[in-house]
Amino acid sequence: MKTDVVVYRRKLSFLFIGLLCLLFIGGVLPRLSALNGAELMTYMTVFKSMFISILLEALPFLLLGIFVSSIMQVVIPEAWIQKIIPKHPVLGVLVASFLGMLFPVCECGLIPVVRRLMAKGMPLYAGVTFILAGPIVNLVVISATFTAFRGRNEFVYSRVGLAILVSCIVGLIVYSFIRKDPRKLSGTNEFAQSSVQSLSGNNKRNAIHQILRHSSDEFFDMGKYLILGAFITGLIQTLVPRAELIAIGQGEYTSHFFMLGFAYILSLCSTSDAFVASSFLTTFSASSLLTFLVFGPMIDFKGTLMLCSVFRLKFVIFLIVAVAIVVLGGSLAIGAFNIV
Amino acid sequence: MSQHRNMKLHYYIRGGILFGLTSYIVYLVQLDKLHYYIVPRMAPYMKLSVIALYMLALYCIYLAWQEKGKHEHTRESEHSHEHQHIHEHDDHNCSCQHEVPRSKTKSVLLYSIFIVPLLLGFAMPDQLMGSDIAAVKGMNLSASNGASLQQTKVADLDSFDVQVPSVEGSLEASTGSDPKVDLEAENKATVEADAKAGATVDIEGSGDVNQDDEVVDQSANEMETKNASNSLVSSTDDDQSFDALFPSDQYSVELAELGKLLYQKDIIAVKEEGFLETLTSLDLYRDNFIGKTIRISGFVYREDDMSEDTFVISRMAMQCCSADASPYGFLVQWDDANAFEKDKWIEVIGTFGLTEYNGIEIVQLKATEITTIEAPNDPYVYPYFDDFVKIAEE
């Protein structure tokens, strides 16, 4: 019974990925077919540059993430996590939103870790908050933002502040509205069991074996989402001229919506997106850049695919919508009060 | 039993893929091409990743061997090991999310996802980002305000006036062979918008009026500069009037300081370190620098609608990886501009001036000397993290 449901869900997510591919092929092929050989070659090399560079950039973070997650799996006892996250949901999301300070990576590295933490008993709402806030509320990203917006420190403060606010609000929304476990496979019990096993058979060799095995399994599990994400992002970056896009998105309110979509399809790493944003300082309103800076690291194309490795598709879509609405509200409010 | 063989095959394939990834990164490092894709400061992390990948690859091969050993073992004494096997598999499934794919198709799908980047990586030539990518990203000709060519073109669309076919016709007549006036929508918009604004805006110099304008502009500007430098000479101790040339708010203090230092040089060399910052400072205080001599190197970039004596000298600025790179550059005017193909690496020495391109005022270098150079080993420019003032130090 259970496996039937699982297979059905897997089919659904494969269907989703297939549909996405079809969509892109449908959108892309007409453009490609109009090209001659030389132009096609040009597009191919541009695409290769984008695709490979996104992959290479994410690879160290992904590896760090899966190793940390595997070590956690073997070493950290469940009780520890339950001790760290306060029972009260409001305190819980607050603590979770600052956890990124302990683990400074972008979402490629964060997702495997949070997946593991949740399997080890971190409450869902805290995990969601951590996934959303982690890529922004960490020292690497904060210092990159300081550098990119030299002299405009209010950008940094409002970026971090808004990120914490949004992640907490979404975390609380999840706490109050999501009753069913939205994770792909609820393996908590088996998890607990396995770690008991690992403790009972406790020699060091065993632990290293487990860490390596988990790491290699997880590499292939997360890697496929990363590669798919990088592939599609690369396609978009190759075929949609950035400058043409930018020209569409001016205007006080449209710029916010535009920045949502722009951040989503660019799928930049949170450590470098501040530089890209700062190059729009004079062409876009400051608060719409804030939308870009807060939404992008939380939700983007690459990240959506990686989230699909943790959650069911329905929940991922729910998250995207919730985050988009809260970010929009927040940055419009910040814009209205002229904080940036 | 077939399950075991399957597992073995899975581990071999995984090991192979991990080895492939390892060797691809090593290959890039060996050929010194890693910086084609990511910034040099990421290189140490890449090397650590290589070690990690290599370790995982070895482990997968080890698992495959293990699987073989077990397999033979099982045949010998199937019964006694049955229990252990079940145990093994429980252990493996503990994390449940990642058991191996059940069907063949899924396995093929999964592993081919990993093989795609390897194939692309090894089979296709690694190419430096040049004009092709610049065209996709949109050339930034005004570093200080981030306005790009396409942007202004399409921005003109806002003032797009539909009732202008006649104006368009007359414009076409008046500009004659002007290659810019072709009927493609984008360009049409530019021309129409220009027509509406009542000024022929191009840098082609095909319209004499335009050229005159430029000359007038230039001379006016020269006078201004002279005045400026006079005042500088007459009151060197009076820092205030010099400072007044470089007004800054709290956000551009560093750029202003850099500008002041650059201003005092005979030839302003735009170096690789701090390329973008120098360009931004020059652009921000463009009026001060008119008539100054600039030396800059980069690759040749052209838009379709540029005239025969114009091109852009450009550099790719990279923050983290090539996905976030953007091209920056200056317009260069040189009578025999066509002699330089796109992506050719050149050094330009030229006089700093201003011109209008698609309706906005941008910097243009009137070249006095152009030399072809070798493409530098690392042709990209990166953000400058140190004090901007150090850029101007020699």
C-alpha cells in the first residue's frame, strides 16, 4: 500500500519534470530551428559556459552539504536537535532563522542538511524556516552584500531583516496550516532505528563506512536535481537576453513582480546575487532590488528542483506562493516607508 | 541474485561517474581553464571538491567489489548469510530517500543526467566568454548607471509612436546608407523615438550635422576642461575647487577619491585590477575627463547597428561564476574600425570624449593608437575588494 503511494508520487514528480522539459523544448525549439549551423554552435558554447559554471560553482557547497548531513546522520543524536529548537513555535522559528549563522552555505548545501535534520526530528516549520533564512542570514552572504552595496548599509540590514521576517512568517504559516507530513517519504522511524543500530555496532570503522555510503547515495540523490536545475537555468540564460528582460520590468509595482521572476529564473547563488543586484541600482527602485535579494536565495529554479527532493510537489508550490506573497508585501512596505 | 548484480553495476556506474567528474575538474585545472567558469578565489574549494569526489568514487568502487565478494559468498553458504543480507539491506534503506532506482528506465534516466555535463565538458571546446555572451547579457556602456544598449533601445519603446511610418521613411532618406535604419522592430523603435525627440541620434557620423554637433560639443568641453585645469593650476593649494569637480555623496566617496587620483595622471591606464571601479569613476565624472588620454585593453564587441568606424572595447566582469558575468566597456571611434574583428584582443590609446548612442550620452574614446595584443591568460575582471585608492597606485 505504502509503496503504491510512493510510486504514484514519484510518477507525479517525474511527470512534473517531464512537463517542464516539454515546456522549455516547446519554447526553445522554434527559436533554435530558425538558426543556422554556426549560430547554433554559438548558442551551444554559450550554453556550455553557463551550465558548467553554475554546476562547478555549486559543487563545493553541495559536497559540503552532503558530508555534513551524513556526519550528522551518524554522529548527532536526535535528542540534541530537540534540545536546540524550542518547543514554542514562535521561539522555534526565531531560533531556526538564525541557524544559518552556524552553517554558512547557500541552498545547494543547506537542503541536504535540513532534510537530514528534519528526519532526525526537527519540526517541519523550523526546517522550512531554516531552509528559507539560511542562504541569507549567514556571514558569507552578509559580507558579500556589504561589499556589493558599498556605503549603502541599509540594504544589508533590510535584506537580513526581511529575510528573517519572511522565513519566520512562512514558518508559522506552515505551523498553523500544514497538518500532513509533506515530506517525500516519512522515514523518521526507520531513521531512528538505523541510528540506534549504528550506535550499537559502534566502532569507528563502521561510522566512516556509513558516512561515506550516505554521502555517495546523497550525492546522486541531490546531484540530479542540481544538474537539472543548472541545465534549465543555463538554457534560459542563453536564450533569453538579459537586457531585453530588464527593459520590460520597469515601473513601480511591475518592477517588484519582475524581480520575483527575474530572481527565480536567474537562480544565482546567494553569495553573488548582491553584485548583480547592485548593477541595477540606478535602473530599478531600491525596494524592488530588495525583492530580488530576498526572494532569489529563498526560492529559485535550481532551488525548486532541490526542494522537490525533500518535499512533495504540492507543498513546494505552496511554499513558493507563500514566500512570494510575503516577500512582496515586505519589500513594498519597506519601499513605502522609504527605508532603503 | 540479480538484485546483487544490479547493485554491483550501480556502484560501478556511480564510481565511474564520480571518477569522470573528478577527472573533468583536474583536466580544467591542468589546462588552466578553471577560471573560464568560476572566479579564481573559488579554486581552492574546487580542489577540495576534487578530493571529496575522488574519495567517494573510490568508495563506490569498493562497494562494488564488496558486492561481488558477498555474491560469491552467498552462493557458497547461502543459508547462513541470509540473515546478514537482510540486515545489510535494511541498513542501506535506512535513509529511504535514496535507494537505487527500481526500474531500468529510471536508472538510465538518472545516470544520463550525470553524464550530460561530462559529455558537454569533455566534448565541447572550452571557450572564453566574448562577444557572443556579451550579446546575450547586454553590453554595459555606462558603468556608473548600468544602462545597457538593449535597455535604452527597448526603453525607447515606451515612447514608441505608432503613427510614424512617414517620418521613418524620411529619416531613411535623410540618413541614406545608414545601416542603422533597417526595418527591424527594435531599430525602428529607436529611430522613431529619436525622430520624435527631434534629434538624429547616432554616432555613425554619417549625418554631418551630427558630426558638427559632436565637434562643437567637444570644443565646448575642451574649454571647460581647460578652465578646470587652469583653475587647478592657479590654485593648487585650493583643494576645494578641485574637490568640487568630484562631487560625491556618501555612496560614491571612494569613487570620487579614485577619480581625483586618476585625473592627475598624464595617461590614465585602465588596469585589470579595479577595471570596473576605474570605468565607473571615469563614467561618473565623465565631464572632468574630457580630452584626457586613456589606455585600455579588451576584446572587440560590435552591435549590429554600429557604424563602420565604431566598436566597443570590452571586458567581462565576473562575480562568482560565468552565469553572473556582465560585459562592460567603452565605445571606441576609429576610422578603420572594421579592420578589427569581433573578439580580437586590442589595446587602445585614445582621447576621452562624449557622444550620444541611442539617445543617451555615453563615453567614447577617439582612438589615436590601436595595437593588437594576445588575449591575456585570465581575461576576466573581478570586483575590487581593497581600498579603491590603491587602484590608481602604480
